[in-house]
Amino acid sequence: MRVWLLVLAVVFMGCATYQDDLTRAQRAFEQNQHEHALAILRQLEPDTSRLSVAEQAQYAYVRGMTDYRIGYKVDARHWLSLARSMEAQTPGLLPQDWKARTSDALAEMNEGVYGGGLDSLSNAKKRPVEEKKKSEDEP
């Protein structure tokens, strides 16, 4: 019996650790420590299945907005789309202001994709040769 109690305690503490990591990541994001938040989120990513559905939606939102603020728009679009999809399946998972920010960021990124292709999401700067060729091609 004691062994089972010990096992249950360890499992419960493990779950609390994932929740704590998510809380720490959100706090870092809110304090504009985006690189720190992203490091925590990337470490937590393999274990997101151990989070509740609401916490998974929270993870997707915080991860997406962190990537968005850093400039990793391909990743941001992925995670924010997941957050929006989860909210659509289970309304109320995301607070109203998060839903609005998700919609605004996705609208901006989707406009770029539909108008200029996936390259619009790239955070890489164009090389001078590409800029020169582009200006030569324009009338």
C-alpha cells in the first residue's frame, strides 16, 4: 500500500511540475522575457499531453504569442491555429482578450501568406543580391 501511495505522490508531483513550467513560461511572456519563455515552452513541449485540455490551449496560446513576438511567424501561426481550433471545439478555454489577440495575429499572418506566400512568414532577412534582382525586375 505504501508503494502505491509513493507512486501516486510522484505522479502527482510530476503533473504539478508541468503546470508549474507552464505558469513560469506565461509569467516570463507577460514580463516580455520572450526568449526565456520560449526556452521553458520548448522544454515542456514533449510533455504537453500530460496537461489538461485547458492547459494545452493555454500552452498553444502562450507558445504562439511568444513565437510571434520573437518573429518566428511560421511557428506562431501553427500554435495560434491550434489554440483557436481548441477554443472552437471547447468554447471558453481561452479568455476573451487571448481570443482577440489570436485572431488579430492570425489575420495579419494569413494576409501575408495569401498575398505573398509562405516567404512572408520568414524571419530571415533578404540578401542584397535578392533585393537588387527584385529592383531590376520592376518597371
